[in-house]
Amino acid sequence: MQCFTHPTIIEMRGVGKAFPAGSADCHVLTDIHLNVRQGEFVSVAGPSGCGKTTLLSLMGLLDVPTKGELRFAGQPVQHLGRAQRAILRNRHIGFVFQASNLIEDLSVAENVALPLSFRKGISRHESRRRVRDALAGVGMAHRMRYYPSQLSGGQKQRVAVARALAGNPTILLADEPTGNLDLRNGEAVMSLFSRLHAEGRTICMVTHDERFGAMAERTVRLLDGHVVDESTHQQRLAESESGLDQYSLGEPVQ
Amino acid sequence: MKWRPQASRDAHALARWPAFMLLASGTLSLGVAAAIGGVTLLDAVLQPPPWPNHERVAIYGRRTPDDPMRAMSPQLYDAVGQPAMVLSRGIARIPETVNVVAGRHTEILRAQRVDTGFLHTLGVAPSGTTDGGMGHGALVSEALRARLADIAPQVVGQTIVVDGSNVEIRGVLPAEYRFFSDVDLLLSLDPLNGSTALDGNMTAVALLSSASDIRPFSARVLRAARDIGPDPHGEDVRWSGATPIDDLVAYRARAPLWGFALSGVLVLAVAGMNVSQLISTRMFARIDETAVKMVFGARWEPWRSAGFDALAVGVLGFAVGLPGGTALVRLFKPFIPPAWLVSAAPMAPGWRVLSVVAAMTFVVLVLAAVIGAARVMGRLRHRERTMMSGAPAMRVTTGWTASALVLAQVALATLLVSYGMIAVSRAWLLAGTSPGFDTADGVVVELHPPMGAYPELSSVVRLADAIRSTVSALPGVEAVGWSSDVPTGRGFRMPFLRRGGGSRFIPFAVVSPGGIEAMGLRLLAGRTVVESDGSDAHPVAMVNEAYVRAFGSRGIGGFVRPAGRGAREARIVGIVGNTRRDAKGAAAPAVYVPLAQVDPHVFALMRQLQPLFVAIRGPAAATVASDALPSIVGEAAPSLALSPPVPLERIADAPLAGAHRDVALFATLSGVAVSLTAAGQYAMHSVEVAASRYALSLRMALGATPGQLLAHVVRKAFRVALSGIVLGLFGTCVMQHFSLGMVMPAGTAIGVSMAAALVMVFGTLVAVAAPASHAAALEPWRVLRSD
Ligand SMILES: Nc1ncnc2c1ncn2[C@@H]1O[C@H](COP(=O)(O)OP(=O)(O)OP(=O)(O)O)[C@@H](O)[C@H]1O
Ligand SMILES: [Mg+2]
């Protein structure tokens, strides 16, 4: 498996995104400068409708910016075609969505194997091994043959994380991965993310929830289409006098 | 209720979906047309017989084991007499060819001679007669009346010349009148005098006092037949008896046409499935709108919207399907053997057919709307459920109903296409066989020297000689001659003795000198008929290759032996090549005898059954036949009618007509089936793509390239289609194994199957192209905005 050694995985220079809306365009992102380096855990925060999901879709090569420069592992990607972006996504990006987006007619194992099935040169055996490892990594190996309708919301989200990891991506992108979960399940997913980060994975996560956002190394705040604030964990710790960090990992708060 | 603004809103909404309306009503109209076509044909033969007394009428006489129709001879007719249980009886000759002169118009027509009791026994009352009978005059068919009315409006009372004698038209037959074959006029049958050999093949009808008298009457006919003994042809008397006339109608008509009507209705049902799929497509595409409306209290929204769509599609589809069905009836009518038709009334979808098809269409559309609405309701309920349970998962498979419908459609279409391919391969093979004679620069003209003006064989020979010598002297004419049949004809058959014993009926023709050459038959050995083969000369004959083989003949120098009592044998002086006579391209043995030497009794029979032909060959043949021949014949024989000249090319293709019609029929049927199936597949896969938009964009987000997504949808389509194709081909094999329908020509099985499969694969590709490219064009970011 090819592995990117470039220190900066995502590099945004003056990136903007506008959607055609009626006669005038709707400029959702105006001037984004942002780097996500290897091994970082970045969270993106901001009010609803500020463009977090849009930003993530650009980072994940699901969409292309309407202006500015976007580099993925040093390679400019804004002019790539749909097929080339698909191949890059498949190789290097793991997605976890708010809705776990499992396909109901496929078993847990088949859902996890989905990204691998789009990749050429992966043997059946290899694919099965990776699926097993990924599911074991999220504690879902015992549910391989289950169907999504037989899982709880939190279990589904863990399967979705396994799916994102099965292809051994360069970066994990998550859009409100805890949005549909209750606190307890949300925390379970977050502790999973922390562990993954500790193992050296690069993660970029959009979240509304300040408490979960605070678990990231770095938080990027969006407002009106641009980054208004970037703070690191250390900075936040120094600033904190309030109870933002009062809960600890893994311990449910009632 | 404010349904009026609602309806106009619906209509506007529909107008924004022109493709839906076009496809749905187009698909339905094909089904409606097929159903109208099938049901009309069925209805046409299920008409009550055009003989008011039919329930108590029996046809009696001899029959052969494989033919339910009975033949009567004058002796047997007399011997049976009129027992007490018979209220009235009548007899008719086989229809014959006659020359009719009306005003300045001369035509060759079909006439049937019937005695005075015949129509009375059937209960048929002609119109326009003063006494209900025809006396010594003629009754004309409604079709001929219409034609004659163009010449002189008052038809009844007009005098026409039939084969040289004046006959007064005494009345007009009812429009639906038909006695097993179409004739233009009925002539009176002179009191039975046993004059011609034709009299052995008459048809006798008896009106029984009650239908239950049939058994004793049949027994009486059998007794009478036994008393007379075998007829000159040595036919078995064991099969003599009486048959209710209704049985003869039912025997020939019903089974195949029920099947045909059923196929038509099936096509309508298949079309209905498509409409259902299309309605679902449209509703799935508007499912969010529907969900919102339902939240705001429009509980019946899916049903109402499906119902409105079905209604609109139904009205449009029926309006387009009606003329389509009428056209289909016109296309299919030639396939109905005339013997099946009961009534002569023109075949058209009547109110009965239309109301039946309208009712079926209604049922099909109600089902289509219910299925469509139920599917959308199911999807909405599913959405509600999963919404509650937090993280919605995506359902992507189409319901098994939709897949099963498409599979059945594909299988049915494959079956029909296979039969279409069988028809094509048969026509192809047949077209590849040589007609067996030279068709270039040759024409034939039909004529019929009437018995009255030319009673003796010698007078016909003289007429033939006169016309021949005049025509052959014309520039551009290489050969001219007479024949009782064209090279491909299946007209007259005679029994000939085989060498090993037994006899066989084979085509038999008389030819004048020049006839063989003019028709372009290939002389393989010996000589053709010449002037010196006169009535006093040694009897000679020509045969074809197939005769030599089938009859174990010695060839030149051998003899042909007619099976009839006292028939003269003739020495074979020439052998000609086989001609393509039937739709299988098989060569039948055939015998040709000089016109001057034919047995006069046989000739009398032949000339009443069928016309004679003048064949002309040479660069000027066509112009001579159309310009010079009428005046030459007019001078030699004033009241003789001539048919328009027919080129030999057309004669050569006549045996292909059946094969060509088969191709046309199956091309139509399988064309309809393939396009309906393609529409069904299209509808199913666009529903599927529309319904699984999010799952598809998820795949794309996870790294599926547009090409992979395209392949994904195509693969899914082919999983269903290939199963259907295999099923259809299997069905074809089973049907072939039991010899149902057309039989595949040997060695074409693989080609036919491959071709049929290819057509279906192509149809599937066309059908799935649009949904697959829609899937490939989906934007992966959608998955982030799924709900
Ligand atoms: N395809 C699109 N066409 C037009 N406008 C869009 C499109 N996608 C997003 N937008 C607009 O872009 C803006 C930002 O949307 P986005 O989903 O990125 O917000 P968000 O920050 O993720 O909000 P939330 O926290 O509610 O998820 C919104 O105003 C939205 O209407
Ligand atoms: Mg969002």
C-alpha cells in the first residue's frame, strides 16, 4: 500500500465554494486557508449553515472548489475529473457520516468490504482479512454476518468507522459522527477516534458539540465562509477556566 | 370538494413530464392494440354462424379420417332421400370460376351452384327477392352488389352474363353470408344429372326436426353409403354419416384463436406492468413532495396521484391503441385461414370487442395504479420507521415483484423473438432455394373458357391453338402456351399409382405446346409437349425429378398411371426440374399431360375448379399480355374475361407469401414484446436508481468511479435479464420439443437462440442505458446531505 509521507495532507489556499442559487451565486466558503498535517486530529466547528459540511466535502474530494487551490498530499486536485477523484478517495480517504449510511441489503461484512471492492488488485482473501481486522478494531467482529437493521445506532456508527478504516486511508473525515447518537454512544465513538489518533491516524472531524470538539488537537472555527479562529488543545487548556474539559474520556456523564 | 382546481394542477404537473406520458401511454397503446387485434380475431370467428337454422342443420356424406368436412355425390344424395326427421334439404357444388360480364365490365369471379332447397335449409333469406328464391337467376354477395352498384345503381333485376348465358340478379345475400368460403354469386344448380366428375364433391345440408335426430340420420347416411359401395376413387364408406354444422365451425376455429386472443391480452397485461412501473418512477421522483403533502393532511395523496396518472395514461393510450388495433387486425387477417371464418362480414373491432378491451384496460390500469401507490406508500412508511430509529439505513434492492415482472416479460419476449427468428430463418432458407424455373421475362394471364361456349375439350384446344399462334407471331414473344397451373401452383391434384402399389395425390397439370417453355420450366431430359401430341397420338406425359424419385419411375420411357378407373396410362417423354411449391421449399412430384390428350372427364372437373393460364415469355411479354392479348382473346372469344397479367417473379414468390407473413406477424409481435420489455426494464431500473440515489452516491463517495457505478447498474439489469433470456430460450426448447408452433429448420437452433438472445441483450442495453448513466452522473457530495 502506497503511503503518503508528505507532511501536509490537505492544503487549502484561498479556497472558495459557491453554489449557483437563482441569478446570483451563493458563496458558502469565501477564503479558506487551512492545512491538515499528518497525524493531526482537527475538528471543525461553527454555527449551522456556516459551511462545515461543504468544507469537508472539498477536503474529501467529493466536490471541487470554485476558487483557490486545494492540494491533497502536495498534489493539486481541483482540476481532477470525477473518476480520478474517486480513485484518490478510495485510496486515501475514509469517511464517517452523521447518518451511518450502511446499505441495508448488505451484511455488516459486505458493507465494510465496499470500498475495497472498488479497488483493483485486492484479493478476496486479503479483503476478508482487512474487513475482519477493521471490525475487530471497533469491537464489532462478532456482528460480521448481521444486517444493519439488526444493529443499534452506535453499533452502526462503529461499523461505519470500520468501513472507513478498512481501506487503510491516509485521512479519516467525519461529519458529525455523533450527531445521531445519544451521549453514551457518542462518547464511545469519540474514544474510538481518540484511540485512532493515538495510533497515528490523521482525522478531521466536523462537530457541533464543543465537548467532543475539544478532544481534537486543534479546532478550526468557521464563520461566514472563512476561518475565524484556530486554536490548539494547549491554548484551549490554558484559556480554560470553565468546565469545558471537565469530563474525561470514556466516562459517561449523566 | 375542490377537485377541479386539483385536477388542473395535476394536469399541469403531468404536462411537465412529457417523457412519462409518451412512454406510459405509448406502452399502453401497444397493449391495447394487441388486445384489440387478438380479441377481434376471436370475436370474428365466434360470430354466430350466418345460417339462422344452424343449430339443427347437419352436413352429410362421406369424409376422410383427417378432414371433418363431408362430401356428397348425387347417387348418395338420392339414396339417402328425405326421411321424416329431415324437414328440408339442399345441395351445393364446390365453388367454381366463372366469367361474368356486367355492362362493359368483364371479370373472373367465384360462383357456387346451389339447389333451391339449400338456402332454405340454412334459413338464409336473400334481400330484394320477390319470392325469397333465386329461380334460375343469381344471388350476389353484398361485396359484389356494392361493386355492381357502381356500374348501375339498381342491382336486383340487372342481367349479367355468366359464362356466356344471361342470368338475372334476383337478390342480394346477407352481408354476413358465407358458406365456408367466399363466393361472389350463387347460381342455380340444375336438377342433378350427374354430369361432371365435380358432382362427387358436393355439399349436402339437411334441416333436422330436432338436433337430437343427428344420430339416427347419420346411421341412415352410413347405411345408404354401404348400399352404394365404394366410389370410383375407391374411398372408404366407413366414414359416411352426418355432422352438425356447428361442429364444423367450432372444430376449425376456436383453439388457436383463443391462444392468439390470450397473447393479445397478455401483451396488454405486460403493458399494464410497465405503466405501473412508470407510475412508480414518477411517484418516487416526487416522493418528498408527497411526504410533505401527507404531513399536511392529504392522506390519500399517493392513491389520488397514481389514480390520476393511470386515468390520463388510460385515456391517451386507448385513443392511440384503437387505430393501432384496427391496423393489427388488417395485418393479421390474412393469417386466418378462410375456412376458419364463419361470417363474411368485414372484420373490424365492434362495440363488443371495444367494451371488453376497455374493461380489461380499466382493470389493468387500476391494478397498475394500486401497485404503484402501494409501493410508494411502502417506501414512505419505511422511511418513517427508519427515521425514528435514529440512523437511517438505505434500502437499494427493488421489490421482488418488480424483478419478477421484468423477468417474466423478458422470458416472454425472448420466446416471441425466438419464434420471430425461426420465421426469419425459414423465410431466409426458403428465399435461398431456387424457384426452379426461369422467372425473367415471363407473365401469366388467367382465363376460364366456360363450359357452355366450349363444351368439348377439342373446342378448348382449338381456342388455345388460335390464341397461341396469333400471340407467338408477335415481335418480342419467344414462347407462348397454356397450362392449367402455374409452376408453383398447388391447385389440382390427382391420384397416381405408385410402382410398388398404392396411390398418391399429386399436382397434375395440362399444358399446350409451348406451355413448358413459356413458364420457364427446366427441361432436364427428353422433350417437351409438341404439336404432334394430339388427341389421336400416343398418350405422353412429362414428369418432374421429384416424381421420378417418389414413384420409383424409370424416367423417360416409363409410364404414369392415373389411379381412376378406366384412366389411360401415358408414356413419359420428358423430365423437368422441380419447382418450389410450398412454404417448406419442398419439391412435390408433378405430372404434366398435353392439353389435347387429357381425359375429358378429368378436364371438365379441372376447368370448373380452377381457371386456365396463358403464359407468355420474351422481352415483350408484359406489354403483349396487357395490350395485345385482350383484343386477341376478345376477337377469338368475345365473353372471355382475362385477369390482369402477373409476372412470373410474383408467381415464384407465391409460396413464400406464407413465410413472409409469418415474418411480418412475428416481427410485429416480438417487436411489441421487445419494446414493452425494454420499457419495463427502463422503468424498473430508473425506479431503482431514483430510489437508491443515496446508496449510489455513497458508493461513489467510497471511491466507486462513474464507470464502476455504470457497470453496477448494468450488471444488476443483466442479472434479471439473463435469467429471463435463459428461461425464454428454455421455453422455446420445450415448445420445439413438443412441436408447438413453427418448427425450427434443422441446424438453425444455435443461430436462432443466439440471435434471439442478442436481440434481448441489445434491448436490455438500450433500456438500461439511461438509468445507468444517471447513476454514473450522481454527485458524491449528495451522500453528505442525505437524511
Ligand atoms: N448543493 C448546494 N446548493 C446550494 N446551496 C448549498 C448546497 N450545499 C450547501 N448549500 C448551502 O451552503 C450552506 C452551508 O451548508 P453546509 O451544509 O456546509 O452547512 P453546515 O455548516 O454543515 O451546517 P450544519 O451545521 O447545519 O450541518 C448552506 O446555506 C446551504 O444552504
Ligand atoms: Mg453539516
